[in-house]
Amino acid sequence: MKMESSNIKTWIQCLIYIILIVSSLHLLHTLLIINPKLTVDHQNATIKKVAPLPMRFRSDGTFKILQVADMHYGNGEMTRCRDVLDSEFNYCSDLNTTRFLQKMIQLENPDFIAFTGDNIFGSSATDAAESLFKAFDPVLKAGIPWAAVLGNHDQESTMTREELMSFISLMDYSISQTFPSDEDFPNSNKHNSVPKIDGFGNYNLKVWGAPGSNLANSSVLNLYFLDSGDRAVVDGVRTYGWIKESQLDWLRRVSQKLQEQKPDGDPSLAFFHIPIPEIRQGPIYNIIGQYREYVACSIVHSGVLKTLVSMKDVKAVFIGHDHTNDFCGDLGGIWFCYGGGFGYHGYGVAGWSRRARVILAELEKGEQSWTGVKIIKTWKRHDDEMLSKIDEQILWERRP
Ligand SMILES: *[C@@H]1O[C@H](CO)[C@@H](O)[C@H](O)[C@H]1NC(C)=O
Ligand SMILES: *[C@@H]1O[C@H](CO)[C@@H](O)[C@H](O)[C@H]1NC(C)=O
Ligand SMILES: *[C@@H]1O[C@H](CO)[C@@H](O)[C@H](O)[C@H]1NC(C)=O
């Protein structure tokens, strides 16, 4: 009897142990694997956080855009800065680009952020998706609507240009599109619903009037985004990409449709990466800012300026690509403005601060409420202690 009793004790102990182990494993499993995060491709599967649409002016009658050109993001902390002073080199990485973006968002509190390409520097990015998450992180955290186009370096990592644009358009608060919307493709029909247009990232975004105003339910400002391509070989010569006739054709049609709806001439702004040859050719008038380097553009002249001038609605174009040009200049009555290099892994000039551009549109005060856009201004900020503001100017003003 004595023996048996101690046997039973051992058995009970064993059983308790087994129950303990099984329940611990179950708990671990529940905590780590099932709940609360599903892991897909090392990323937590989440539902896209959508930006409230349509975008609209604030009730104080303003709409502010932050242009970020050429972040050139690599892998983050391990990716070193280029063209900084020797004394700055050891403590400088992609994280400085991240901090600059955080500071600009905090100070300017923009309504929308436009990334004009070379968002990631493909050849330094081990995984394009990881780099995109890191590069856009401050915007995703701030919950500000944003859109991007591609430069010539984004696709040099693990994603094609089409994959990049699809991915970017699925990120939180992104309102980027890989293709134009059907409604903006007037000639599309059931048999031809995917528009035949060159490139990925050609689309337009409308900004509606102030809430409660007479124009609360209609667009008062239009933003065009264009894919200016990457590289190309033309007649055996290596050159940059360019905006193709199919894209210009789309632009003309959208512009025409917009102006049929709004005959009093609402302004549009355009965003793309690679400058057009017309900028290199000139003449450019009223340059404000710095023209420090040769305009690196395609040798193919596709008639972009001519098209934009003939459309009449585009008042200013915002580009990147040449990091040490940050000027606005008047070309055929349209302002062409460089953002100026933003990212620390992009080339620059040591001691010449990285910079960003801000665009502010203000509405006209009518008798009872805000009406259409009255004035569009721009300025830039240096990434210095004070985020110094420079080169403020007026880009467009509605004639009385
Ligand atoms: C996944 O979610 C966890 C917990 O919310 C978080 O700590 C982690 O950073 C997330 N991972 C990614 C890649 O977002
Ligand atoms: C990069 O960030 C670090 C940490 O904030 C700072 O000490 C350093 O001065 C920054 N470098 C440049 C070139 O801005
Ligand atoms: C705009 O639409 C809302 C909701 O449909 C409506 O209540 C409001 O009266 C409209 N405003 C104007 C100016 O048309």
C-alpha cells in the first residue's frame, strides 16, 4: 500500500507537469503566433489605413503641400551619408533623412506630401519593400495623405517600376495610383478599360473647396503626377527617360475635361522627377534659388512644355533629379521648380544643406464663403537647426 501511494503521487506529479507544459506551450502559441499579429512576408498583415477623400482645403482657406525630392533612402541606419563634411560623416545615415522629414512635418503641418522620385536609392536598398517602409515611415506615422512618383533609381533594387507603384499605392494614407482613374480617361470603355499609357504612376488628384463653402463639393485645384521614366538608349546613346506622347495625350484630355467643367480656370500643378530638355535649353526667366548644376535630362525632346502651355491650367511644375539645383524659373509662362536634394544618401555638396520645398495655395474670400484658389506661393527650408526658410515667392495669382 505504501509503495502504491507513492507511485500515485509520482503519477499525479507527472500529470501536473504535463498539463503545465502543454498549457504553457498553448499560451506561448496563442501569444506569439496566433494573436495578435499575422505575419506575412515578415510584415504584419494589416488593412490599409485610408486617407479621407476627397482632399480638400481647410476651413481657413489654405492647402499646403510639402514636396520631398530625392530621399535616396537605402537600408536605414547602416546606410552612410554622401557629401557631408568629414566632421559630420561618422554620425550621419539615412536616419538623418528620416529626422529631416519628421521635423518638416512637425513645423509645416502639410495637408499633403508629394514625393517626386528617387524615393529609394535602389542599388543601396537590399529589399525595396523594407526601404519604402523606412523611407515613408514619418508620413505613415503622421497619417498625412501622400503621393509619390518614381525617379530613375527606385527600381534598381528588388521591385520593378510597376511593382513599386502598386506597393506604394497600397501603403497607409497613400493616394498614389499606378494608372489613371477611369473617370480621367474620357475615351475608355468596357473593351478598353485598362488605359494604354506609358509608364507607371500617371494620375491626377483633385483638391476640393473648403468645407461648408459654395465649392465644398467641387474641385478647385488639380495635381498631375507623371512618370518621367528611368533610363533609355536612343540611337545607341545612353540617356534618361522622357514623358511620352501617350502621357501627353492623357494630360490634354484630362485638362480639357477639367476646363469644360470649370470654365473660370482653376489652376493645376504638375509633379514629376526628371527635368525636361526645355529647361536646359532655356531661356529661363526670373530665377529664384540656385542653378548649380547642368540639367540632367533626356536627349529626347517630346514637347512637354508645348503641351503644358497649350493646356493653360498648369501654373507650376515641381521636379527633382538634380539635387543641387533648387531654383524656380519661368519657362514659357509656367514656373518650373526644383525641390532641391532632400536625402543624405543622395549626392550633394558638403556644407550645403539638404532642403525641401513647401507649396501653399490660398482661396479667395467671397461674399459669404471661400471660393476658388486666389494665390499659390512657395518657399524652401534648409535642414539646419532652425529649418531656415528661404526664397519665398508667388507662383500664381488670379487676375481680378
Ligand atoms: C508588427 O507588430 C508588432 C506589434 O504591434 C510591432 O512591434 C512590429 O514593429 C510590427 N512589425 C512591422 C514590420 O510592422
Ligand atoms: C545627423 O543626425 C545626428 C543625430 O541627430 C546629428 O548629430 C548630426 O549632426 C546629423 N548630421 C547631419 C549632417 O545633419
Ligand atoms: C455638398 O454635399 C453635401 C452632402 O451631400 C450637402 O449637404 C451640401 O449641401 C453640399 N454643398 C454644396 C455647396 O453643394
